[in-house]
Amino acid sequence: MTLTCTLCPRKCSLANGETGSCQARKNINGKLIPLTYGKFCSVAIDPIEKKPLYHFYPGSRILSLGSIGCNFHCKHCQNWEISQPHRSSRKPFLHENTAEEIINKALQNNLKLVAFTYNEPLIQIETLMDYLPKLKKANIKTVLVTNLYINKEPLLNLLPYVDALSIDIKAFNEKSYSTLTTANAYSIVKDNIILCHENNKHIELVSNLVTDINDKIDELKQTANWISSISANIPWHISLFYPTFEYSNKAPLSPDFINKIEETKHLFPLSYVYTRLNQTTYCPHCKQALISRRNFEVINIASSNTCSYCKKEVPYLHV
């Protein structure tokens, strides 16, 4: 019996014994089985800035869990050995963690935040739907670090239990998105970002620039305009790819281009644009520094999110 997976827009058609493109869902005797339910290969405690989230309890530590598989197949993925495990000779070891064990580990380390990250968490939708309500009941806030390539109905079912999302915008047009990810995902991801915002979720967006694919200043400006049309207060993180995996021989971005981003980003109609060269949160009204960071660590933070200089509120959730 052939089954069609309806979780993401790939809609994999799976004969008995076949595994979906994400490597996390399999047709076993006519039932679609989540192969990684409650299973994780990476558990760590990170600064929340590493997700990256700069406006969601900055300076906090967060318990981070990752599993295997992804419904994208990015050619520059730094975590490709777990996101595309079928292509690696070193198979990640999966261990089970119940929701109760995750809650206990968080509380034992005085943590109130848990992230599902490292690989694509949405392909573990069954785990999330079971675990996130329990985390919420324990007063633990949940974060998804995601490509947001998912169908609308399962996303809407999940969002009531999600507190914040760090969302990739892989490229700025359909062709480049497909080149990087092997999925025609651009329009779908944009629609889902709007959906998350309309549901009052804290969102921050991330674009990883890859040489000769999505590294055009004009396209960055177009994306900034689109983000601003949703809200000028959505933080946008612009990062630089590291040559690896299928793009291990691709040249890194030139210093001149990196400098050009810094020189032009003030023209973007956004209040918060972050790069590796500038991680400081400034008051958008008077331009005073409110949060200083270095290498994802907060080194100085204002005592509240009301600017002490101009007395206007800055939209971030304070510890």
C-alpha cells in the first residue's frame, strides 16, 4: 500500500518499506511511522544568541536538542552528517529522551528554555505535538530553529505550543532557493513566516549568504523590504557560509562584499539587522547601545527593555 506523507509540501509517495525524503518517516506495512520519535543525537546547553535569537530572553542559556534528517538537502549544510545521515559513513547515535527527562534536565540546570534545533525539528511533528504541551505545562518556553517548510495545517496545529522561532530565509528568489535546498520552497516559507507573525509568535529571521548564489546587495534590499512589510521590528541575522559539504571548494565571500553589507545595511527599512561584525542591539529611536555581544555571548545588557536614554520601549523579551 502506497502512502502519501502530508507533513511538508514534498508530499512524498512511499511504497511499503520506503523512507521519505527527510529520512525520518517510513511506510511500514501501510502505516507512516516516525522513525525518530523521541530520539535525539545531540543535547547541549547553548547561549540563546547562538540559535540565533537576540530578542528572546537575551543572555539566557537554552537546552538544545537535535535529531537526524531534514526535508531540505542543502549543499552547504554545516550539520549535514545529521541532517542528511544517509550520505554519511558515520551514523549518528540516537538515544531516547522523554518529555519528562527533558523537563528534568532543564530544571536541574536552572533553564527555562528548550530549543529543538541542529536538524529540522518539524519533521519530528509527532514528538513536538506530544512534548511541547508538557513543556508548556512545566512553564518552559520552547524554541524551533527551522526552515519552516511545512504544510499549513500541521503548522497551525503546532503553533499554540511554540513560543519562538528562528527561521531560515535561504535565498531571495525561487531559483536560488531551489539551488541551495533542492526544494521549491521560497513562496511557501514566506507564507509560513507571515502565518507565524499573525499568530503572535516571536520570530527572528536568518539568511546565510553563499558565494554567487544569494549574495546580491539588491536582493538583500528586496528581502529587507519584504520583512519590513510584515514588521520593521523583526530581527534579521545575516550570516556567511563556511565552505563545506558539496560546497567545500566554493570560495568564501570576499571581505569587500562583507564590508559592503555593513556600509549599506543602514538603508534597510528594519530596526534590527545583525551580522557577525555587529551583534549589538541599538535603540532604534536614539541609537544608544542596549545589548552588547561578542561571539554569541552577551557582555553587557540594559536593566530593562525601556531605553534609559530616550525612555522608549525596545521590543525584546527581558530575562
